[in-house]
Amino acid sequence: MPENDRRAARRGSMTRRGALGLFLLPFAGSLSAAPRPLRIVSLDAGLTETLLMLGVRPVAIADREVWEKWVVEPPLPPEIADVGTLLEPNLEFLQQLRPDVILAIPYLDGIKPLLERVAPVTTIGIYTEEGRPYQLAVDATRQLARLVGKEEEGEALIAATEAGFLEIRQQLAPLSARPLYIVNFMDPRNVRVYGRQSLFQDVFDRIGIRNAWTGDTNYWGFATLGLDGLATASDARLAYMEPLPEGAGGTLTESPVWNAMPFVRNRSIMRLPAVLMFGALPSAARFAHELAKAMTGDAAHG
């Protein structure tokens, strides 16, 4: 091809590429840019732990100190901001965060109008009068997964939780004959004991453990009573969860009431790390895992 013809062909090719580039330019952003993640403020630890397990980090939560003390796992990334206490979040700071959505629970309905001045509020109830926290935690997982576009991850979390329960049920079958109290100490003389309507009861049902507490519970699934109220089952074991109130450990060992308890005399006591009693699926799985670890370790050393 003569040199002049080659130059003309190159000019034509460049012109066509330039035209194609101009045509695609308006679409380039939509082709390459991923959707901006939702800016979520989560005011409930159970919803927050679920988001984290789905691979989503909220921009802020309430009560980071409560998380560090009671939730523990999954660890809270340091960049997640703290908007203050659950019932009195810092509204000015909330506005500065520019959230797309605020996640709340029915317990916060009283401040919902204030929150709605900042951003749309999505209320998700796990602890309700229905008294089915585990099933509602499954429903909440699916609702959150749809919200953040993580439906597959949501189903995987549900499936993994159920599979973990089945494995633990088989593991604990030889140790499941005796009933078990699960408590938090309020002070050296009083406890919260968990029963019907609690997340822990739902876990007990799934891993084949019989609850020693068959008495009434409140909306949240626990009863508050003195230590002597736990003397109802002579063969019961007791598992108590950290954290203990300051000084409670030493006071307990000196308490005649405590030392008269059947589970103390039988040395049928287990200490568990902190687990969020008002959590969702991650807390349910953590509770089952820590209880199984304590029970099998206790059997190995007993």
C-alpha cells in the first residue's frame, strides 16, 4: 500500500476509535462503578453482629462499651463510630454521619420520631411478645440480607448456625440427662435466670439440653430472683456468664446460701464467657459453642 494510503487508513481507524470512545463515555461510570454501600447506623447489638457476619460494616452503633463487655465476638472494627447510649443517641452526631438508614428495635419506638428527622428508620423486632427470638433472628437475618444485597450470605449464615447446633447436639447427647440453669449474677445475692421466651431456651431446645428453670419469665425471657430460688432442682447444674459484678466472686464463696445450693455441693458449676443474651444468630451460635466447650471440658476433668 502506498504511504499516502496507509496514513489515510490510520487516520480513519483512529477516527472510528475516537467516535466509539465518545459513544461509550457516558456509560463508563455505570459500567465500572459499584453501587455505593448503604451508610447504616445500627442501634441494636443483635442487628449489628448479624451485619458484621454478612460482611457489612455499619458506620456507627450505640454503646460500644456494652459491645466490648457483653458481645465480645465478632470483634467490632475500630473505625465504627459510637453515637452514644441506646435511648439517648447523639442526634447532632447522627446527622453528621449522613446515614441512609437507621436500624432500630421496638424498644426504641419512643425515640423513633427523633431518629426519623435524621434518616429513614427500619425497625426489626427479635424480642417481642411472640416469644420466639430464634425464629425472629432468622427472619431478621433474611431482612438485613435483602437490605444490603447479601441474600446468599444470609442463607449461608442460617445454614451454618443450624449445622453447628446439630453437631453440638450430637456431641452433648451423653451429657444431656441433667437439667441446667443459665444465669447472670446481678449482685452476690441475686441472679437473672433464663427460661421460656429467651434466646438461650431456644438454643437449649436445638442442642438437646433441658432447662432447670421452668418458672415464669418476662418479655425478654428471664426472671430475677434470689439465689435461694434456684434450689428447685436437686440434680441441676449451673452455668453462669461473665462478667461478674465487682467483688461477687469472693462474696459468693463466703455466702451460706450459695454454699447450700445443690449444684455447689455437687460441684456442678460452669463459668462461661460473656454472651449477648439479647442477640441474634451469632450470639445463639456463640452460646451453644461456649456451653459445649464448658460441658465437655467439665466432663473430661470430672
